[in-house]
Amino acid sequence: MGAIISALAGSLFTLMTTVLQFILQSVVIKFVVFFVLFFVVTEFFDLLTSIIPEFDIDGLMADISSGGAYFINLFKIDEGVSLILTAYIYRFAIRRIPLLG
């Protein structure tokens, strides 16, 4: 009876060490790596947003005639151009980040 209990205790100990080893070697390490990547990317975009100047599309469109300006304002072209330029800059920046681009 004592041999059976010691064998079960040894198996249980082996199982617990295997599970603990898996958790410490893979799960915790991956969590730390992805947290660091998340933190770096979010801080990078905050820094990038402060560096990128705002686009003055309204100043560029001041020379357009009133008929053209009506349709530009109707379709919100000034906001669309600003969004597209910002998206291109972010896409360029994301492709320069290792492991993400």
C-alpha cells in the first residue's frame, strides 16, 4: 500500500513540475514579450502624433472657385485628404517596426 501511495505522489509531483515548467517557460515569457511590444508601439505612436504636423488642407483649397468649393465641402474632401495622408504616414511607420511590419 505504501509503494502505491509513494508512486502516486511521485507521479503527482512530476505532473505538477511539468505544468509549472510549461507555465513559466512559455506563458509568462510570451506575456512579458507581448506586453513590452504593446507598450513600445503605443508610446511610439504618441510620440509620432506629437511630431507630425497638422495638415492645413483648408489653406491649400482657398484658391478654388466657389462652384468647386461647394462640392469639395459637400463631400468633405478636405477631411478625407487629411485622413488619407495620416493613414499613409502611419502605415509607413508601422512597416518600420520590427516584428510588426
